[in-house]
Amino acid sequence: MRKLGRFVIDTHVHSQRHAAGSHLKDKKKETGKKGDFDYIDLESQMAAITTFDNSPRLLYDMDCYGVDMCILQCAFGMNNDLNLELVEKYPDKFRAMAFAKTTMDAILAGEKEWDMKDAIEELDALLATGKFCAIGEGAPAIPESAVNALRHSYSMSERMDELRLVMDLARKYKVPVTMHTGGPGGYPITHSRWPENWHPYWIMDLAAEYPDVNIVFSHGGMQGGYNTDVFKQCLVVTSNFNNVYLETGLYWTDLYYEALRYPNVGPEKLVWGTDWGASIPTQTRIGQYPQSFGMQVHNQGIIRHQCDVMGWSLKQIERLDISQDDMNLILGGNALNIFNIEFPLTRMFKGLPNVGRIKEK
């Protein structure tokens, strides 16, 4: 596959992989569980499972598909340290988002109760180093595997006040915030953890209150499956506010077209990010619509191979009959601007003539 853009950035990548095999075997002996573990079992254990550097496979796919840079995200037990090691080793290839890992670990260990202020304190210290380009994956939230996590139902006001603390911090450090949307089908994403995940319209208030803080909808409402309800809500919010963007890497081609023709969205508001490393396989249904899409399917079992989401996603983009200037915005130009990433030349991206200059932090 030829390189599809002047500078290609995958804005949603997990460079760490969970060493789950031995952990799950031990858990099976402990619990007496019969049969294989499924995605729900795995998700409940992921925060306690050791992660390791999976960058050799990531670098291979980047080279294979002409991806110049990736923005690394933590989630489900992954840690900031491994991501920063990769950023320092390959400064031209990687950037990292900040994640409140220590706070999450303490909650899971029963050492403290969930309090957004603890996560904010940790994120403040991380962002103060200047080594992180954003907050993510998603806004901090109580781990679903924490004791009694599923017995808490958020009110809108309660969660919005937590999210305002995240937005205050992003404003302080002039970094974007990611808001998670959608579900992969296997790992359960509950209202108890991320209520805004299922209510993108809530983000309208934050976008209006913090017009100087960029917000990126992780997955753009489509992390798995083919139900477009959450996607359509994300589309409306993005259309209404100049500081809201859609991450598109799990869109099939027609979803790109829908976003491209929607008023006030277009290529200027789309950011490519695939969720590489999240173990979301591509499903194929010959003769149906969409014919292929990402989703974890329970009766298929937990996948063992490295899903080729980059190749699938770039194939969906390559089918777009749009100008190369628009393609360049989606694949890299918008991300350079949103995440404040240096670029050697100016005037290379439509509507962003100053991208390339090193911006003030």
C-alpha cells in the first residue's frame, strides 16, 4: 500500500500488550471456572495483568503502511512509563497521552476510594513534565473492576462536575482532552464507568464552557459493531462546536462520507486513530452492510493474533474520492495542530498555514 498522506499520524495506539495467558490460567485454578475465559473475564482482570512492550509489531505495521507517527495511549492496566520509554527512544515517531495509572492501581488495590481529585493531582504532575501531549484514553473514571464500581449510577451533574476538573487541567496546560465513545462489543463499557461514553450530547456543555480546550471524541462514536446511534450524536456535537473533533480510524468508508458532508464538520474536524493494539478484530459479512467492521464477538473467543486494523482502516480511507489536501488533513494535518506537534515545514496543510512552527507550550 502506498503512503496515503504527506504526514500520517495514528492518534490512537496502544503499544503495550497484556501478558494474559499465565494470569488467566492461575485465575481459572483459583475460581474453578470451566471452559475458556471470554472478553468480559479478561477485561475484569486487565488492570492487574502485567503489560509488556509490543513496539516491534507496531513499528512493523507503521513501516508496512506508511505511518509516520503514533500517539500512544494507556488504558486497562497499561502504564505511562513504557510509553515514555518509546517516545524517548523514537522521538520522531511517537508522542504520548497522560493517564492516571497510579490512582487507578491504588483504587484496585483497595487503598483508596474513587475521587476524581486524586486522578487530577496525578495528571497535573505528569503534564507538568512537558512530556505528554494530551489527556487520555478518555477522561479518568472509576475502574469497572474496582469493588462496588458497578453499584454506582452517576447523575449527569455529578459526572459533569468531575469532567470540569479535567477540562480545567487541560486549559492550564493547553492540551486536548479525549472523551471515550462507543464500545468494542466484548469488553463491557458501562454507564457506571464512563456515562459520557453513551451520552456524547453531554459534551456540548463542556465545549461551550471551555472554547479554548480541544476535545477529541475517541472512536468518534464507533468503536465496534455497526450501530450508528452514538456516532450520530458525536456528529451533531462536533458540528456545533469549533473545538470538538472526531477520531475516525474505525469508520468504514461511508461513515467518512457522512461526516465529510455534514455541515460544520468536513475534513477539518476529522482525526485518524485506529485503536491499534486494542485487540478488536475485523468482522466480514459478505453481501451485507457494512461488509466489514471492527467488533469483539463473544463466541469467537479472545483473539490471539495482532489484528491488522491499520491496513483495514487505511483501505477504507483510500476509497474516498476527495482531494489530497483534504486527505492530508484527516491523516495528519489536523493532528499536528491539535496535539501541538512540530513539523519541519509550514504551509503544507490546507487551512493550517502555520502548522510546522514550534508553538508555545
